[in-house]
Amino acid sequence: MSIETDRDSIEFTKRVKFALRYNSTPLLPLASMYAAVGDTRRAIELTNSLLARKEVVETNVIAGRLVLVLATSYLPCMPCVLSIELPNCPTTLAAL
């Protein structure tokens, strides 16, 4: 999938639910905006647009890396995301 427009970047985040803002690594093989877009400058522009439009939320709870989480998935998936970094974290939203 080639990401060139805001619409493409929204569809990408809807498909993957969360992606690294920058590059993935062999130890953290997640989807990344840089890899999906292919052009660093354009990836930054598209990411900033997603953030400005509140399509994604940016967090750093996965391995201390900046991760873009689809805004509509943010609350439902946060207990799981937090449990990656905080093993004793509650696993339900009600417990947070």
C-alpha cells in the first residue's frame, strides 16, 4: 500500500490500528509511518495532519517509542497496550 494522501494515511491507521511514528526495528517489527510512506518528509507531514485532525493519538508506552494509535481504538486498546509496559497494570478500562 502506497501512502500519499491524508485519506491514504487514515486508511492505513484504520487497517493497522497502531503504528510506530518513525522506523521499526528487528526487535520491534511493527508497522511504521516512515516505512509505509517511504519519504521521511511526507511521512512527517501526513503524521502531523493525522494528529491535527485527531485521527490518531500519539503515545510512547510501547518500548518507549512514539506510536500512533487510531483515535477510535485508543480507549479500548489502552489496557492491552499498557500491560505491555506495565505487567501489573489493570486489564480493564473500569480498573484504570
